[in-house]
Amino acid sequence: MYGLCQGGPQKKITREEEAAMFIQAWWRGTLVRRTLLHAALRACIIQRWWKQMLVKLLERKRKLALDFYVRQEWAVVKLQSWVRMWRVRLRYCRLLHAARIIQLYWRWHNCRSRGFIQGHYIFKESQLNLQLEISLGAQACRVQQCIPLPIKE
């Protein structure tokens, strides 16, 4: 075989040189393939790491979204319970007010038909002056009493 040498005339390549060039080409190819394999493995490792980071980031976003949703739902439930409590309390207060009005009129009616007690008292020095007027329909009774109080001096 004839090959070109740099800057020199053509010379015939021997079998030994051809075998050496074959071995050198094979070795260079092996080195290139090994380098490409290492580069591909490194790229694969980086891609796997990046995918894991994306999964972690996605999980973190999902967890934050779920926490936000739970907080919103809790706030809605709390607000609904407050509104229900307020409405029940308002109804209770109305019923209580109505019951008090009914009691007031019933007591007034009872006192008019059965009688009532009216009076006042005055403290004078060490005595209690008490004046009561008891009315039972058409009959009236007045009580006036002076009660001494035990005061230590």
C-alpha cells in the first residue's frame, strides 16, 4: 500500500506498519468510545438528579397547595359555625325576650287579680323604718314598723 507522508515523497507501507496503524486506530476508537460512554453516563446521572429535584419540587408544591386548601376549608367551616351560632343565639334572645314579656304581663295580671305588696324603707341612725301596703283586691292593709339595728360603736 502506498500512503502520503507529510512533506515527503510517497512510500510503500509494510504489513507491520499497516498492523500498527490498525491497532492505533482501534485504540483511538476505544478511547473515543470510552470518553463518549463516560460523558453519556455523566449526562444520565445529571438528568436523573434533575428529575429527582423536579419531583421533590412538584411534591413540595402539591403539599403547599393541599395545606392552603385545608386552611381555606377550615376557615369556611369555622365561619359557617360562627354564623350558625349567631343565628341560634339571635333566635334564643328573641324567644327569651318574648318569654319575659309574657311573664311580665302574667305577673301584672296576677297582681291585679290577687293583690300586691308595695312599700319603702328608710334608715335613720340605728333604726330601720319600714312602711308596707298590702292590697288584696278590695281590702288594703298598711304596716308601719320601726326596727332597731344592733350597731356597735
